[in-house]
Amino acid sequence: MKKNMMNVLVDRARSDSSHRCKKGFMRLLQRPDDLPSREPMSPGRHGWDDNSRLFRAPLERFLRKQVGRLWDDVYSEICADAPANSALGRRLREEVSWLVETNVTVKGGELICQPYGYKVGGLYVHPETGLLCLPAPSPRRRYKFRKDYEIVDVEGEGKHKYVRLGGLWYKVELAPLPENQAAVQALPEHKRLDVVSKLPFFGHERAEKYGNRFRQLWGADVYACAKQQVGKKEIAIIERKLAGENVNVTVVSRRVEQFHRPCGGRS
């Protein structure tokens, strides 16, 4: 460990030509008779910013390089040049206690920090071997787009479609989008959204030339106002059409993108 780790961690920054006082401070000094009667609560004194700093990165890099060693040896090396009776030594020990979990137990095959009971997420001391350890990195979470709806159009009808949701087929009833916001307010609150995509409408969708969510989904300025699960006969007809047989339904493939709900909308 570096001999000057205490100074690297908590030493004050050097003040040079780049260090400037607060805006308006020099003007305040030119008017000594008009000084304020109150002092601001912001950091610093007499208009100067507090230039104290805290650099944990060097200490954390050192601790990560010591993974696999006995924690007692690592901690002894840290405290060798950091006297406990000095302010910097106490500050260094405090930062080490924040970076390394020493009170860890095993419950149900998981490492739990005591006495609070949360899972280990960073550097820790193994309760059985006493080694400084680092948990395996968790897999990165990736954003998953909403899956496509499988939509089947009924020939000769523009008011109904068949939609498969969660492996089940539904007959969806379509209604034209309201022309303005007043028409939307006239509807009950629980009917102001598409029952398939769960997206609300606000009366301006018809005027949108691009980005109309319902036009992209249904192919027209309509929304799904009701849905009902279909029976075996209708499912058989849909499956025959999907298999390539000539029946009086038309399969439509449209991709439903993940849309964000507007901030001021109602669900």
C-alpha cells in the first residue's frame, strides 16, 4: 500500500490560479459598509468554496487487487501507516469500513450482511475462510421490447379482429378514435384506453401524421374497445388460415413498438 494513502484519500486540493472565489465576492469586498447581515448556508467561508475532497478510487483499486488474501493481513497493511490517534487515520479506517463488509453470514446459500440483512453486493470478508472476496458480477439486464401481437383480420369486416394474447385468442371489437379531447372526456374513465395494448388516447391521435400508435397497431384510426375469448370453432378457422389454407380470414403482421405513456395522461 502507498505510504501516502491517507493524504491521497482526504488531503485538500491545491489552490492555484484556477481557484476562483464565488461570483460577486470581490464586488462585496469593495463595499465594506454594505456587508450582508447574514451568512449563506452554502459550503465555504467568506465567499470561498470548500475545496476539501474525498478520493475513494485509489483505496478501492488497492482493495480489489487484494482479493484472495487474508483480510487480517490486508487490514494490518492499511493501518500500518495510518495511526488511529490521527484524524486522517480515523478517516481512512472509516472509508475502509464503508467499502468492505466484514460482518457476513451464510443463510440459505446466500451471503447476508448483518445486522441489516441485505445481500452482499461488493467487497466482503468470507465468514469461513476470512479471505477478502468479491462476488461474481451479475448478468447485465437488457431491455426487452414488447413482443408482437399476432393479429388476424376477418374479411369483409372492419370492426373486429382476432388477436392472440398470452397464448389465447380473443375477438377484439374496434371503435373509431375520438375526434377531440371533449369526446374523450365524455367517455367513462375506464374506457379511455386500448384494451389490448393498454395505451390511453387523448383526442389528438387523428391529427398526427406520424407516430400514431393506434394506426400502427390496427391499420386505421381505431382502438380496441372490448375483447372476448373465442371458442374452438373460431380457433380452428384461425389455425387453418395460419397453416396456409384458403379460408375467409386474412392474416396481418404488424409490429407493436414499446411506447411511453404521456406524463399528463390518465390510465
